[in-house]
Amino acid sequence: MAAMIAAELCQPVKQACAQGRPDLAAYAQEVVLLTLAFSLGWYILRPFMRMIRSHAVHTKVSLSGLKAQGFKQSFVASASSEGQQAQLTGTMCDVSAQSKSQPVHRQSAEVQLARGHVQSGRPDLVVELWMQAAAAACWTPGADEQGSLPPPELYTAALAACAKCEDFASAHRLVSSADWPVLAGSVSGQVALLPLARWLARRQELAGAKKCLDTVRRSGGNVDIRTLRALCVASARGGELEVAAEYFSEISNSQGAVPGLRLFSAMVRGFSTNGDAKQAAAYLRRMMAHGLRPDAMLFDTLLEACANQNMFSLAQEILQSMEDLCVNASNATLASQIKLYTTRGEVLKAYQAFEDVPKKHMFQPNAYVYGLLISASIAHDRADLAQDAFVRMIDAGCVPCARTYESLVRVSLKLGEYAKAVSLVDEAMCLQGLQREEAALQQGSRVPAMLDPKVVEEVLTLLGRRHLAKSLGLPLLQRLEAANFEVSQGLVEAMCRAADAEEKTSLASERAERRGRLDRWRKFE
């Protein structure tokens, strides 16, 4: 209203200015009137603003009082069956001490709010509420004073809400923020910790899962078979085989509980991976004694462990079990047999197994098996078997790896077959017909094998020493440069010097040969 009055008073001044009669006094009058109007409006609205502000502060203080009243709850309660009232102790850090006796059935405002969040399906809000209550009550993990603890009902409600909604991330955050041993005796919903333990076991967080089980057991609860199986499998995968064996024994000794295929497989794989083939074989025998049938992958895992430990007799027993159960062999089985025979120095038996096993079980050896046979043959000075296996590998359409090429190149250099070594380098790195190979690469038909630069430099060095720099060394060097393969500058200069020396030597030899032919012609020889 004051603004409207000021606008009406300023109207004549505006009309005078519009007619072309501006005056300094008119401007001053307008400024003074607007200032008076705003001042009058401020003094009129000021009492209403004070009332609104005082009401908000009163509401805030009331909520703070309710929260302080809820924080005064403690964990100490009598176990009387007649429902007696307990004496609760402890106060907030910033609230003065009041009455020490309150009814047990009286619940804090935080617990009621937590139940509302549970009904709405928001366990994360319940966890946040507990953490805020713990912070306000000066709660610190490991505190001995029970008066600093938040309400136990709030912790129980938060944990049960997380288990009900399967929000195990919030549950893990809750129990990690709380002190496990201290809250063990006051939480009545220990059953909610078992799903959390299984969730942690699936994530391979074994320390947290063990704490869940210890908390439940200290509180007098029972751990179900499902949780024990989850922790047993997780422990076996994590390499904690002693702990896994304890869980396995506990499951086996339980009435009506029989370890399943998944549990036996985890134990066999765990011991095999950690190099204990005997224990793995013992669990495999128990598995078959229970009427469970192992698969080919489980047999292959145990065979590989036997091959790495050179346990030939145990490997033969496992192979016999595979035949008795009619389990088909695979490339992994063949690779383990090749390792077993070559470790004992029986290369011919390994080659014979390479011939017989694929035919018997009707499968084609892969590149890994071929490379393993080639490496084993080279290691035992059987270059003929290695070259034969390489030819068969190429004919079968398998692509050798860089390690296979490097082994064959070194063997060719050792045997003095330098042209063959150069051809292997060209084939491995796709240096012959580079443009054609690049077009094939775009179609995804061939991927060059990146050889070790030391092997390539070794080839170039030997070619220079054997006076083959001009015929083999320089062309190979040019192809490597075209393929953007880095060669040391010193080796390039040495190769060029060797090629020049060979050219001079060849010219001198040609002259000597001509002179000899001319002398023989003069002498009519």
C-alpha cells in the first residue's frame, strides 16, 4: 500500500518530465518518496518476520530435544522374564545428566524413524541415521563405556532392513562402522549377518565374512550349511586351504549335510592350483566315492598339477580314472601328458601320445599343444621332430606364437640353416609381400608375431659374420625397416660394412677367376 501511495505522489512529477519540463527538485522528491515508502513497508512487515523466525527456531529446538532424549538410551537391560523395567545409563557428550531410570519399552525417536524407512524400503537411510546417532553420541569403535553407544534397537533395525532389502553394501558399511565384538552381545538379529557373510564370500572378502560368523557364534546363534559352503568355496579360491578344509569338515560332520559337486570341485581346484596334487587327488577320490562325476576340466586341472610336480604315477592313476568314467580327453589333457613325458626325457612317448590321443578322442590339437611339442623337442635336441611338428602345425591351419618362431629360428641358426632362419623371420613378421599382407591384416586373417628384437639382431649378426650380409642380411634389413621394426644404428652400419667387404671380395675373386681362365687359354689347357 505504501508503494501505491508513493507511486500516486510521483505521478505529477512524471507527467511534468514527460511534457519536457525536467526539474532537479522533481527528481529529489521522487527519491525521497520511494525511500519513505520502502521504510514504511519494512516497519510494517518486520513483526511478521520475527514471528515466523521464532516459530522455526522453536520447532528446531523441539526436534533437538527429542533427539537428545533418544540418545540417552543405553545398551544395559535386565533379562527378567517378567518384563521388569531396566536402569539405563549414559548420556550425550553435550547434554547434561538427567534422570537415570527410564522404561525399557519406551523407544527413541530414531528407532521410530528407522521403522518408517524400513517400511519405505530405504535401508541406506536407516544406516545413515545410525551413523548420525553414533556421531552425535560420541561413539568410537573400541570404546569400553557403554554410555557412548547408540540405541541397540536402531542397530538391529538397520541391519534387519539391509538384510530384508538385500542391500548388503549398506549392511557392510554399517557393521564396519560398528565395533563387531562390542555389538555381538546386544544385537538380537544375528540371522541378518548370515546373508551378509555369503555376500562377502562371493566378493572374496574373507575377513569380513569370518567376522560375521564369529559374531553369530559368540551371540549363541547357529551358522547354516549354505553359509558354510559359501565360505568354504571362497576360502579354497582365495588360497586359504586350511580354513577351507575346516569348513569342509564341519559340513561333512553335520547331520544330513553332504558336500556337493561344487564344493568338491572347489577343493580339488584349490589344492591343485596351490601345488598340492596329493590332497587334490584325495578330495577327488572322496568325490567319486560319493557318486559324483568329475568333469574333464577338473581332471585336466589335477593333471596339470601332477605335470608341474612330476608326479607320473598319480597322473597315470588319474588318466585311468578318466578312461573308467568315459571322460573324453581334450587339448589340456594332451598338453599335460606331453609335459609328463618330456619332464622324464621321453620325447618319443610324448610324440606318440600326440599321435594317438587326438585320434582316439577325435579332436584336433591346437596351437598351444603344437608349440609345447616343438619346445619340448628342441629342449631335448630333437630338431627333426620340432620341424616336423611345425610343418604339421602350418598344414593344420594353426598360427604359431612368437615363442615358437623364436625357438625355431635359434635352432636353424644352430644348425647353420641361415636361409631357413631368414624365411622364418619373414613368415613370423609378415615381411614378404608387405602390401599383400597388410591387405590380409585388414580382413583379420593374419596377425604378425612380434619377435624379440634380440633374436632378430642375433640373426643379422650371424649373417654378417658368415659373409651373407649382401645376399641375406641387407634384404632382410630393408624389409624390417619397411615394417617399422627398430634395429640399432650400430648393427645397421656393421651390416653395410660387411656387405661392402663382401662386394670387394667378390670382385677380387672374379678378377682372379678371369685371370686364371686367360692363363689356361694361353697355355692351351
